[in-house]
Amino acid sequence: MMIMNEHEREQASNEDPKPPKASKRRGRPAVNVSWPENEFTAEEIYDALEKKLSRVSIHAKINKALSSGELRTVGKIKPRTGRPKMVYKRSSE
């Protein structure tokens, strides 16, 4: 068993045994969504992307765009039965 003093421990912790690698992203590649100029619903985006993203992921991207000001809510479609659908539009700013 090797005993190190405090100075030797500092030197050992400062040394990097592995050379730094280029950062590589793991997982699925990101899907960029280009928002249409006219009014749209999340379902229309889901169909336009040919189901490459889940509905939850599309809603997450819409919520992020709403909070950043990229999109705005312009209305709500209320069907006779079922949940209402929000209508969005790209901000003119």
C-alpha cells in the first residue's frame, strides 16, 4: 500500500490521465421545427412532420417557443366532444 502526502495528492489530482476528447452528443439527433407563417395547431405540425416527433415533444417545443416569444396563441378550437385545440401563430416581431 502506497501512502501519499498532501503535496503528492494535489499533483495526482491535477494530472489528467486521459487527453480531452471532442464533445460528442449522444442519443437521437435533434429535430428542428420550422413554424409555418399561417395559423396552425399542434396536430397539424404532428402530421406535417410525418410523426417523426411525438405529440408530447411537439407540445414541449411549442411551449418553449411560446415562452421565448417566437409563437403566440391566437385562439382555441372547441369541438363538440373531446378536448379543445389551441391555435398558434408565429410572432410578427
